[in-house]
Amino acid sequence: MDLNQVTIDVAYFKASVDFYLTLGFRLIVSARGEYARFELPSGTSTFSLHLSDAPRVGGTVLYFEVADVDATHADLKARGIRFDSPPTSESWLWREARFTDPTGHRLCLYHAGDNRRHPPWRLDP
């Protein structure tokens, strides 16, 4: 099983599409101003937006891994993306910077490398 597609509800469709384009996502499907699907800058997963009158924004955080958090943070900040926290080295061995999209979905720009799947405290199979 492979997680390859995530769809989130959004309240502000055009602002959300523009936001994810600014992140470097590539728009591959756009339907009736209410649905958009993107390819991400790397990997094979796709990500989509669905216009909703009552978007569900909750405890989920979407993580987008990049090779260099500091450089990507600086680039996105120069493009107008506002971050809630600067790049920080966390105790779980990830470097990350947090931000939100126009609807309020929480996002994390991060780099974990091998520690994402194989941290020193990983449980044996």
C-alpha cells in the first residue's frame, strides 16, 4: 500500500491554488473552480484541493520534505509565504519550519532524511 494522493477541503479556492503554485506545485487538473490537482516538485504523490462551504481544518499537519529547509524557507518567504516558525532543529532529529495555507491547514516544511523512517529509537519489526 502506498499513500499517493491527499485531498483537502478549502474555503478560498483561487487563493489556495495560487498558494500551492507559489510553493512550486504543478497544476495538472482544474475543474469548475472547485477542484484542483497538483504534482509536487519531487516524488510521485499528488495533492488536491476541493472547494467546500465548511472545510474541515483540524489536528492534521501536512509535511513536505525538502533537501534544504533553510534555503527553501528563504525562497518561499521571498515569494510572500508567511511562516509561523523559522527553521528549527527539533529533538526528534528533523529540521522544520511551520506555516498555514489560506484556509488554515497546518503545514510543515522539513528535512528528516533517513531519520523519518529509521530514527535511533525505531522499534524492531
